[in-house]
Amino acid sequence: MTRRKSASDQGFPAVPCYLAALLLGLIQAALLFPGHFLVPVAGGDAAPIGDAAQHAIAQRYFIADAWRWPPLLARNMNTPDGVNIAFADGIPLLAIPLKIASPFLPAGFHGIGLWYAIATVAQPIAAVFALRSAGEKRLLPALGVSLAALAMPLWLARYGHAALTFHAALLVSLGLYLRLVQEQSVGTWAAAAVVLVAILLVHPYLAAMALAMIAAVPVTRLLRDGAGTASAVAGSAACALAVAATMAAFGYLGAAGDGGYGRYALNLLSPVWPYRSLLFGGGIGKEIDATGHGGWEGYAWLGAGLLGGLVLGVLLRPREAAAMVRRHGGLALAMLGLTLLAVSHRVGFGERIVLDLGAVPGFLEQFRASGRFFWPVGYALLLATVVLLARSGRAGPWLALALGVAQFVDAAPIRRDLAAWADARPAWTLEADALRGLMAEASRLTLLPSWPCIAQHDTRSFVLAHEALALASERALAVSTMHVARWRTPPACDDASLAAAPLAAGELRLLLPAAIPALLERVPEATARCVAVGEAMACR
């Protein structure tokens, strides 16, 4: 993607390009996210929903707790052992400064809404950084890549999962790869290590993708002429060591997820399947999927602007496109590897599995949502396409801008859905005010069913459990269970014993509707100690 400077390269100062990107990001964030979403407080009349509820709960518990070791442990979640908030997707990179600033924050504040705005503002700035790292420093291409980055469907559609919206991490990593391939220095390698550690503290999936791009540096140098390969190997190893050391210090190691590699994979048609596309999505009502688990994790529509620009760029400059792949052989191999990992061993094409390779190595089970690994490929294609177009004669910069405009227009349906989601104020299903009163008098909450006992397709219990935990998190009340993506020791379903145990002083035992038929009769002195609170039963 890089080349030697020539007299035809009209550079532009960095500050105006970054300011333009900043302005575009701020405008989009202001249009998408209302004030109540950005600055939540306890006692609200709207219930948090979905994965965002899990993230908000984790941050609230962590912010309210004392500092512990490992640093990310929140003791009152899943008492008595507590939970590392990284395993509940609590975005440690944001949660740590919020905990430091907690004396100045509103009661019950969490930064999940704020994080969406941060990710939105960072997205175009990171795209300009990557573009300038590729040697393209003119204003019009910078505007084009900013608009396109703000409209990448595989980014915009991630709004259900806060931590994974920080795709700026992938663009910055791509820019660092380009700078390190062109010229290595101790300072740049140190910056790469710091960036990778920061990305880990956002989400491990993003860190794995970023590491793949940084690890491509020595491979590219080796495939070119071998110059600087040894130092690049040392630099990338130092980066990996920094990430591993942080994982050890912050308690990441030794945890495992639920497995299921291949269930949430990339469909081969997904990058060109225009679901939620304004220009081409008419009549397409859902993601393409062959696994039977839905196609959301593998959603990878590249966008009308990017796909059109890619075709045009290859047609206008076929030799340069081929040379770009050869010059960045290490990155090309990394992108191929990430794509294969995303597709998984059960290859879906349309609505059919066309290849099943059978059993896979156990370590791959850590990558249950493998479809996500296509994201860096999408950004590499975007950057390469903008560079190709921008250097296609006098009209090139305008073509790069046109790509961004087309991409931005095409993504209008996703922005509309995101804005509606952020502004939604769903009512509580539980009797929130009554439960807040009971929780104010309690010292701990035993929630039944506990999380491992909720059936996989019991959506209602999933929602109600999130609501109960969200109410408890408003005052960081110690709770018996928690929704966690990864565990060191996976909890067993033992609700019968929990229900039958004597009620302790200060304990509030809350039975959600799904647990009442089997467990209420097990609660000691249930007739005297339990009362209906809406559809739930509260015992104390």
C-alpha cells in the first residue's frame, strides 16, 4: 500500500486531515446517541437489554468495588469468588479510569454509552492514521476514508456489543504495520506494544486480530528482501510478550468459554450479501447463514462504496493492485489466515454447508464467534481500495471521496437502526421500584435461576435475569450469579441446593417465573417468608 514519494504526490498537513475526521466522528456521535444514553444514572425508568446490559452491570460492580488483585476483579459479582470484568466484557480500558474518577461520577454511572461515542469518534481518526501510514496524505482521500470508515456495515452493526465496536483498534494496528514495514524504530515498536496492550484491555478478540497484523511485519520484510527481518521478529515477539504479560498480571489466563467453533462463522457470501444496504438490500430480510445459528456474528457486508471502489480500482490499476499484494505478502497471508479462521471448518455458502472438515483442534474452541476475524480483512480492503483510487490520475482523489460518500449513503439503514436502539427506553418487565426497595434493605441477592441453569433458548429468563442483576448493580449489591463469557472454573447448575438452603440474615432470594414451579416449595418457610413481586417471588 506504500510507495516512494514522487513529485506527483501532493501532501497535505496532518492536522487538517485529523480535524476533519474528528469533526465527522463528532457529528455522527451527536446524531446517533442521546444524552440519557451517554450519561446513565441509577434509578432510571428504562431497563438495559442484551449484551449491553451485561457490560453495564460489570462496570458498575467494578467501579463501586475496592481495588483488588488481580486489578480487574469485582468481588460482589458472583460472590464469594467474584468475577474478572474482562470476562463480562466490561471494557477495562475505560472502566479503570472511571473507577479512579468514581467520586465525581453520578450514582450508578457506567461508561457503556460513552464508549459507543468514543468508538465512533475514534473510527475516522484511526482511518486517516492508516491512510497516511500508507503514504496517501491528501485531504480528499482522507475525507473519503473517514466517511467510509464511519459507514462500514461490519462495524456499525456491532452495536449490540459495546467492546467490539472499537474497530479503530484494527485501523490503528493496520497503520502501525505499514509504518513498521517502511521503517522500524524502537519508538514505533514500543508504541505498537502499548497499543496492543490497550486493545487487549478493550477485548481479547480485537487483540488477537491486531497481533496478527503486527506479526505480518517480519513476514513481509522476509518476502521482500529480508532486510530488517531479525529486528522485526524481535519487535513482534516483544509485542506478543507484552500482551502475554498483561494477560497474566490482569488475570486473563486460565479462562475458557463455552466452545462451539464453527457455529458463528463467516458465510462465503456474507461480504457481498447486502443485508441492510440502502442501495442493494431491497427484499433481503436477514443475514445469510448456513449453520442454523443465525448470521449475525458472520455479518460482513462490505458496503456498496467499498465493493464498487474495489472493482473500479482493480480495473483502472490492475498492475498496481497485483504489486500491492506482492509488496505486502505478509499482510496478505495474515488476511488469508484470518479469513480461513472466520470461515471455520464448516464452510457455508449461502444456506448450505458445502464442506465439513470434521473435528478441529481444541484450542480453536476459544474462537466461538469466528466470523469476527474477517473484520481486519474488510479494513485492509478499504485502505487498499482508497489508495488505488486516489492514485488513479487527476480524478483519483475525487474517486476516493466518491467511494466514501457512496459507502455512507448505503449504510443509512444501519445508522437508523443504531439511533433507534440507542434512544430506546424499554420498560422494566420486573417490578423495578418494589425490588429496589427490597434490595436497599438486603446485604446480598440470591438469584434463581442462576445463570448456568437458564436454558439456552429461554430468552425471557435471560432478559429477566439481566434486569435483576442490573437493579442489584445500581448499589453493587452482592449477587450469587453473573452472566460471564469465560470462566476459570465453569459454575455448575445447583439451584435446588441454593433454594433449599436456610435464608441467611440480610439475604434476598429472588425467584424468577421460570424457577417458581420447581424451586419455591424448596425454600424454607416459603409461605411466611416469600411474597409475590409482580411475576417474581421475593424471599427474605
